Amino acid sequence: MLSEKDLSASLQAFVDGSNYRAQDVLGVHREKRAEGEGFAFRVWAPHAQQVWLVGDFNQWDEHSLPMQKDQYGVWSIFTDQAQAGQLYKFNIKQSTGREIMKIDPFAVCFEQRPGVAARIIDFPNRKWKDGLWRGRQKREHHFNRPLNIYEVHAGSWRFHEDGTPYDFSDLTRELISYLKKMHYSHVEFMPLMEHPLPASWGYQIIGFYALCSSYGTPEQFQEFVESCHQANIGVIVDWVPGHFNINDDALAYYDGTATFEYEDADRAKNIGWGGHFDLGKPQVQSFLISSALFWLNAYHVDGIRADAISSIIYLDYDFGPWKPNKYGDTRNLEGYDFLHKATKAIKLEHPESLWIAEESSAGVQISGRIEDGALGFDYKWNMGWMNDTLDFYSEDPIYRSFDFHKLTFSFMYRLAENFILPLSHDEVVHGKRSLMNKMWGDRYKQFAQLRNLYVWQMTHPGKKLLFMGGEFGQYLEWKYDAPLEWVDLKDPLNQSMQHFTAVLNGLYHDNPSLWELDTKDSGLEIIDADNKDQTVLSYIRHGKRKRDFLIVILNYTPVERRGFKIGVPYAGTYHEILNTEMKEFGGTWTRNNPACHTKSDSFKEYEYTIETTVPALGALILKPGKDVKIARRKSRPRKQVKPTNKQQHQTGSK
């Protein structure tokens, strides 16, 4: 129990916007006092006329337990009537005189849908057994490690035979072993916070501190995270600081005034997504930053992906009327300040954590140091790469030679941000079709191009993310209320696709050239990005060691390219380590290409060349043999352009 002095200091910090442990005083807490043991309840509702505590313990009597207001706008009550496991709400007489039952914004547990009452629990004080993992994360920077993320919607990954979705106990037993089998380094969950409408996928939240009760208990999620760490898998959670659920019994106009949202009615609305947080309000800053740190501390998650950053940093992002800021432009100044503040707080306490932005514009530097003018995120989703790539792969190959720039343009701005290349949930819903169904041609050609697509993603500079189901080529769009189409794996082509993804993921993990220099100019060397007629792209990925490099060749037409010649940097033998058209992956080839021996022949600015056969709609990855002597090169293609951030080609989805 806090002393009166410490409690007052903590509440003052909350009001000032500097309390990043706000859940330690607000919400419900077991306390021992002179009059006995019970629970203290506190809620911030500064303009309410009166607040009462109601719940199972007083038979939901609306007025029997009045709360007292302090100078900080916080109402409180201590009672020995309440017991762990019981449900409660606050009955608020709002500034208008209207009485309404409201949720506890700081609750760490809620009842299961369709109810929205908070549940009293003693939050588990786990004795964690993931010290080795967490120590390694602090010693080894994530920029220099492989980062290959499997994106998951916890409520629809898999169902039981009786039609009920898995909870985190089930996911601990089955998802972790699947992640290991598929060689993913991290799992990222769409929002796990409490939300009443499953169709919102978790993006319309009521409980920013509470694990969604449909997914399990706090203990179950803690066990899941610990088990992931023991299996050398990181855990990332989506976090939604831009908007919230506007149900009348939740955060919206909590005390009858714009409590959490902007006072300006236009700014308070996030059309399509609910209400906008007033990010300039100190109490809201305390509320949100505390929630982010809560997930990092209470659940040991390894990173946070902040959703819809564009809606936070631009005044004109949403539909409807908007007003320029005091400088006459579109920047949301409060949003900028809030993100700077959140970044500093998170990185001060957890410098090793992954801090990721979903942001779809190109006018602001998102990743990088605040001191250098950036927002401070570690990574930004590369929406431009994603949109251009999927547009290109959905085209009939007869037109691809005219749109080759849709692929190669990404090389131009690849260093403008620290990028994650996402093939995310947003791209497989609302009639956009699954990744498999986006591919051109018949079923065989679709699988061939899906394998090609994944090689393009895995060998392009940037970290990786793939939404669940894509790894085995699910044909149907994702449905939030149904499990993945695991029945597809009865088809040999889907089995082969799943096997290919696992092999490719393992190849990515085992080859530092694919991740060591993602953010360095030296990490990529273009061999030939001008072969529009044949529509074949070739490049080299380099690691820190000169011998660590891989050659990538991608064929975007249904024409096999025999005797295909490219330049290489050194003389010697080059071996094929991946061919997407091998029979084991669903192709028709039974043998790999033979080793390639260099010839002293010029190709662009190269002195040596090799020849090989590139499969129709296929991709090859070659590795130098031991006889390749790494010598000083007389010349090296350096047609690399390092653009400003404004030169990026970025478009967004959500």
C-alpha cells in the first residue's frame, strides 16, 4: 500500500503526464489498512458530479458505494466487500447530470464477451525463467540479427474440433512448435487488448491494460511469452495509441466531457475507427505510455508495433473537416510530441525493445534518432514496397516488362528508413484476395510465383513479416471468425509450399548476408536491374565478411532462360543453394543446376560471368564456393541512389 505522500505524488505525476506506472495507483488494488484488508478503487473522471462503485459485491446497487473525489480529479473508495474474481463497473453521474455505467479504463482483466465489466484479480507476480533470452537481447542489437516475423490473429489461428478458438494455453502447446518448425524468429499478434467486437480484429479497444479474456488469462499469456523465449522466439504486440472504441459504456466522453478525446468534435472523431485520443492532454499521455510499458514489463514482450501512426501525425489523415495547426500546415503537433515522449520513455527503460511503426506516408522521417529529426522508431513498415510488389505480381507477365520499375524503384529508397517488408493481414481481406489468389495464372503458376515472391521478400534489404496462412498458400481470404484453412495441407502443393517457406526461412536465418547490412549501402549490389525484355532481375546481398554474399536471380516470365549470363564479382565456382522450381517445393525440377564456373568475360562493369538456367517464373540463389578468391576488385557497380525521405514511394492501407 502506498503512503498518502507517495499516492499524492503519483497522482500529481499522472496529471502532469509523467507517471508511466499509472496502473499502479488507478484501477483496483488489494490493500491492507488499519480497518482490515480489502480493495481500493480509483478512477479519473475530473468533471463527474458523482461516481459510485457497483458490482457483484453489492448486487449492482447503483448508489450504495459512493466514491470520494480528490484534487487530481480522481475518485476513490476502499471496501472490504469486494472479492477477487468478482465483476465491477463505475456508475458515473456525468457533468450533464446523466448517470451511466462505465468500464474501468485501467482494468487488467474483463469478463468474457458480450459483457464488458472489469474483473477483480490479483495480477500474477510471475517468477520469470527467461533471463538468458532477455540478457541476449540486451547484448545483441536487433539491427544486426535476423528478424523474420509471423503475424498472427490470436482468435483465428486454429480452432478446436468443437468450433471454439484456441486460447493461449493451446497456443503455447502448438503455435510455438510451429514457429520453430517454420524457422520464424518472432511472432507478432494483432491487438491482444480487450475489445468487445471480434470483427474489429482488436483495433477498437476498451481495455488498454487487459488481455482479451477470449484469448485466455494473464497467467496463460505470461507462460506463452516465457515459453517463446525459452524456444528463442521473440514476441511483439500491436498497440493502438491513435484511436479507441466509442461504445457508450467505454472511454467515450467518460465523465460527460471530452475526457480522453479532443474537445474539438471534429478532431475527437476517427471516422471508421472510433475516437481520437487527445495526445496533448497530460493525463492521456500517462494513460497510454503506461499501457505500452505495462505490456513490456508485466508480460516481457519484446516489442511493440504502434498502429496507424499516420492518423497521429497528420491532421488531414482522416475523412471529414480539419483545421491547420498554428503554423498553417497539416502536422498534428500534439501527436509528434506524444510520440517523442513515448519513444524516450520506452527506450530509456527498454533500449533493447523493438519499436515499430505502421505508417503509410513519406513526408516524415519515422525511424532513427529523435535528435536527428526522426520520430524515434526502430523500424517502419515499407508500405510502398508492399503495394508495388503485389501490384507487379498480380499482373499478366506480358505486361511486366513495362512495369519493371515497380520492383526496382524500391532499391532507390531502401535506405531512407529502417524498413520491415510486410505481407500483412491488411492485404488478404476485404476483397483484396489472399496472396496465393493474387498471383497470375493457373494453380501451378500461382504457387510458382508465390515462391518467387517470398524469395524477393527474403532477399530484399529489410526485415520480414508474413501473415499467417501465407506460409502454405491459403487460397481463401482470411476470416477473423474462422480458423486458417489447415485442410489445404491435404493438398501436396500446399504441403510443398509450407515446406518451401520453412526452407527459405532457415536459409534467411543461416546467412548473415541477408540481414547483417540491411541498413547499409554496402548490403546490396545490383547486377542487372535493366533486363526489362526478359524481365529477369539479379543482385547480390553482402554480409560484413567479404566472403558472405549471395547472388539472387528472379525470373518474372513463364519462359525458362537457358544459358542465362550475369556478371559476378570474383572468379571461381558458384553453387546453387535454392531453386524454387525443385520438385520438393512443388515444381518440376528433379536436379539442381550444376555448379557455375566463371569465365573471363565482361558484363556491365564485371570482369567475370557465369551462365545458368533460370526456371520459368522461378528464382535462384547462388553461393560462392571455397575456391572463389576474394581479391581486390578493379571496379564495382555502384548505381545506388540514396534518396531523401521525400523521394520515397509510399502508400498506405489502414
